[in-house]
Amino acid sequence: QPADAILKLKTANAMDKAGRSREAARQYLMALRAKPDLRRYRFETENGQVFRDGARVLLEAGNMDAGTRWLEKAVSLLPDDVEAATNLGILFMKKKETIKARKTFEQVISTKPDYPLAYLQIGLLDQSEGRHQQAIDNLTRYLELDPASPNRKAVRKAIQEIRTQLQGY
């Protein structure tokens, strides 16, 4: 029964326990694609990549809450995966959970101080919260770390607009 998500999930759990994690990861994702409402606790794995990739599947299916929870699990299992953590911070920003977003971006920066996207995101968060000088500092740091960014014109424009706002105070 190739479309049976529960069977795929049980197969993946057995493969994972047998040390066949790469094959298990594929089965886990096929199960989740077939049945996106599968509960996370039924995935008997500590493979953070399964949760990271599963989050992507859930987010693409429009399930932001479950996708966020899965990405949180992935980040807890893969603390050095700054891309996953940055994406989690972005999800927190979209959900207006700015304290969690800031904490997540700060953790990314402490893990990898030369990761440009974390500075971009925390700079945008600073800008939205009216922390003008911090926004300028973080956006400038982003441009220093990624001078060839396709966003550089927009970021420079944002910095200029923030400076204009500061002059108006």
C-alpha cells in the first residue's frame, strides 16, 4: 500500500531504530506528505534533519503552527544549523512573537557571528520596533558580511530612511 502514511511512518521508525537513518528520513517525509496531520510524537527519531525537512513540508502545505513546532524541534536537535534557526526566527516574526524572534536571532549570532542573514533579520526587527540605531548597526553589519547581496540596494535605502527618521527626532 504505497499511499499508506501510517505504514510509511512505522517503516521509517523501524529503519531509524535499525540505524538506517538516511532511508528512514525519506520514509518519514513521504509519510508526512501523504498525511500532513500526523502527530510529531509518532516520529520516533532524534534526527533533526527529519524535523527540519518536515517543517518545510508542513509550511508549504500552509500549516504554519505545526511547521513552527517542527522547526523548533529541529533547532533543538541541530543547534549549529543557523539557517534553520534563522527561518524559525522569521516564523516567530510573522506570528508577531518578537521576543522569541529576537532571542532566536541573537542565538544565531552567538553561534555564528559572521552569518549575514541573522543581522538582516534582527535589523528588520529593530526597525519595526523603533530601535533605530540598533537597526542601522545590524543592517550595516549585514552589508559588511554580504556586500554582494541582491538585497543591498533595498537595505541601503532602509538605512537611509532610518537615518532620516532619526534626524526628524
